[in-house]
Amino acid sequence: MRLIKQVFLLTIGILIGGCSNDATLRKQAYELAHKFIITDGHIDVPWRLNDGYEDLSVRTEGGDFDYVRAKEGGLDAPFMSIYVPSSYQETGGAKEKADSLINLVHRIADDHPDKFEVAFSVADVNRIFADGKIALPMGMENGAPILDDLNNVQYFHDRGIRYITLTHAKDNLICDSSYDTTNTWDGLSPFGRKVVKEMNRVGIMVDISHVTDNVINQVLDMTDVPVIASHSSCRHFTPGFERNMGDEEIKRLKENGGVIQINFGSSFVTKESQEKEEQNRQIIMAYAKENSLNRGDDKLKSYWEKVSKENPIYADITDVVNHIDRVVELTGIDHVGIGSDYDGVGDSLPYGLKDVSSYPNLIFHLLKRGYSEEDIEKICYKNVWRVWSTVEKAAAQAG
């Protein structure tokens, strides 16, 4: 009986000690989240506002981002995604759509100048952070708005675009998409090679998310400066999913000096989530066919929500940290960052990372894995700052 009592007391002691240690780490994580600049490579707020403008200065009922939650989470420099769907490559109007979304970002800042400011440089973000506001740098998701005119690279730089994702869901005039099967160019097009060089010249970071492995390798063969993958994860955990980066391509980022910013979407994070998502899709497609419903029908949307709620696909925050671990294992600490895809992956965010208030939770789990404060500072912003600063300096020297 005495032995049982000793074991019981020891177990309770371990549990209490573990809880106490977790409480200490959570406090440290919160402090670090508000001490370091946190940049996120990809947040789809502009496209969210495309369907109806919202006041982001208050806590919003919908969406993943607003000022209140961003401040709670310590988010200081969310890259606003200027997302132009691939459909605009067929219908026309890609450049105009990009301009309208850029205008929306400026409206956010103009409506609340005490809370937001558009950022055009690393120095801008550092200053805005020091002023206690949230900086809004911009990246363009899909190079389609460049059209077939190389001068538009400079045009979008002048408008504030600081990275361009070369394509999105379809092959375009620049390169092939990982979501397409056409393989139009077997990588970069001849025009796409000129676009990469022009982005290097004017000071826009090349974003290799959404592209094929051939594109990634061809870009890395020719770029004069480091690149980013603004919202990609590791294919190691999702075999066959080319949208995530393969180990060999991630290793090449070390040679290039680039950074992969980990996407939080559950289907990017685990194979199990992908399989659950596909099962849900099949159920929904069958229901749509049986009831002669189209994608935009309210009845189908309601059923979609019902199926998603009954059969959640969510990964866990620890799965996201596994991706960070994998990049560090392959390249060291200097080549990984955060690219959540908040407001861009719908209801598929992992447990523990449901909105922009969650960055302290991510830092807590990094601390639990043994990452140092210096490591976490690099993940939060310093790795991306190194790339962005290098691109800025190279453009300045090019004149």
C-alpha cells in the first residue's frame, strides 16, 4: 500500500510539474509573440473583402483576421495576398482585379491610420512596428496581372507589391502550375525567365509556391537573389502532393538562401486530412448530382457546411510544428518561416491554429520542442527579413 501511495504521489508530482512548466512556457510564448515582429507570408484578407467590405478595426464575426485578434496574437506584418484567380487568364481583367485589391488594402489603412499602415520595405515594417501599428506589406498571388508586358513588373512594384507568386491553379504565360496537368512550358516559359530577371532587377521577391518542381529548380538555377515559398509545406508528410515542396527542393533553398513559409491548412499538413477532405468532397458531389445543384446554390453550401461539421478534416498544431522540424532537419534554422494562408483555406485550419490570435500557441509548441528564443525570432521574421533585405539591396545596386 505504501508503494502504491508513493507511485501515486510521484505521478501527481510529475503531472503538477508538467502543468507548471507548460504554464511557464505559455507565458514565455506570449511574451515572445509580442516582443518579436511576427510576419506571415500569406493572408487572404483582400479577397475576403472582395465580396463585401468589413471594418477590420474591431473583432469580426467571420474570417480569420482582424485588428483585435492580430494584436492578441502578436501579428505585426501580415502580407496581404493580392489573389487573382486563374479564371481571369481566360476572361481578361487580371490587372484590373489586382489593382482593385491593392486599393482595398490601402482602404484598410486609410480607414484606420492609427491601427494599420501599408508597408513598402523592411524599414517601413520596422518603423510601423515601433509605432505600435500593424504593417500591411503586399504580395501578389498569381503573376497573371503582368499579362504579356514586362513593364507591368515595375508597375506592380510601384504599387507596393513585394512578392509575386508566379502562377496559381493553372499554367499561365509565366510558368506551369502544380495544380495543372497540362505542363505547357515544362517549367518556366521564355517570357517567365524574363519576368524572374525583371523581378530581381526591380526588387520583387520571387515566390515559388503553387508552381511545379521544374519551375522551382529552373528559378533556383537562374535567380540572382534568394526566393521565398510564401505559403507551402513539406511534401514529405503529403506524398504525391506537388503543391507542397519536396525535400530536394527545400534543400536547394539552403544553397539559394531562401525561405519556405509553412502553410497551416490541414490538407497541406497531413495525408490523413487530405483523405478526409476527398471523402467529404465525394459525398458533397453525389448530393449535388442527386439534387441537380450547382456550386453556388445555397442549399449545396448548407449541405457542405453540414458534412464538414460532421466529418472534420482538421490536423493539429503539432502537425504544423512537424513541418518546421522537417525544414530545420533538411536545411538548418535559417530557411523556415510562417505562411498560414489565413482567410484562404476556409474551414480547414488545425486545432490550435484557428485564427491570427494563435501565434503564441505556435511559439509555445516550438519552445516545447526545444527551439531557442533566437531560433523562434528567426522563424517569426528574421529569416524572411534576410531575403527581403537582400532583394532590396540587389535592386538598389542594379539602379
